[in-house]
Amino acid sequence: MARNNFWGRSITASGACDDPSRFKHFGPFTPGFPLVPYGDIQALENYLKFDQNVVAVMFEPIQGEGGIIIPPEGYFKQVKQVCQKYNVLMIADEV
């Protein structure tokens, strides 16, 4: 999952983020949601090489919680290619 995300305010969603205001005083959280830098295809591929148990990559096409953050051009196509290479599901969350 991408850093700086916003999936909601449930326990699982809050545990799958890197915003201390959402997880500092809450928990326990659902494990298994590692984060990689948003827009960094190499970081994503490096993680998928490292962990063979990943089932999906989840990201927001445009991140809106911390401002309007748009990934580099071609990022979505690269994510799809990397997901296909490692046989994982690509999940694009709505804005």
C-alpha cells in the first residue's frame, strides 16, 4: 500500500496508514499492510521481490487527504505491469 493514503477511519484502515493522528492512540490493528512510497515503482517492485506472500497492491489514483498528490506519468501502467509480473491483484481506490 502507498504511504500518505487515506482508506477511512476503521481500525483496519487506520492501521494501514502512516498518519500518527489516526493510529497513535488506537489499536490493536490488523497486521499485514506494509507501506511503500507513493509514485515510486522501484520501491513497489523491491517490496514484491522481498515478500512473496503479497496478494494485492492497493493505492489511490490521486491522493487527497494531505493535498492533491498526483503520481508520475505512467505510474498506473507500471503498477499494473509489476502486479502482473508478481501475480498480485491491483486495487485502485476511489478519491
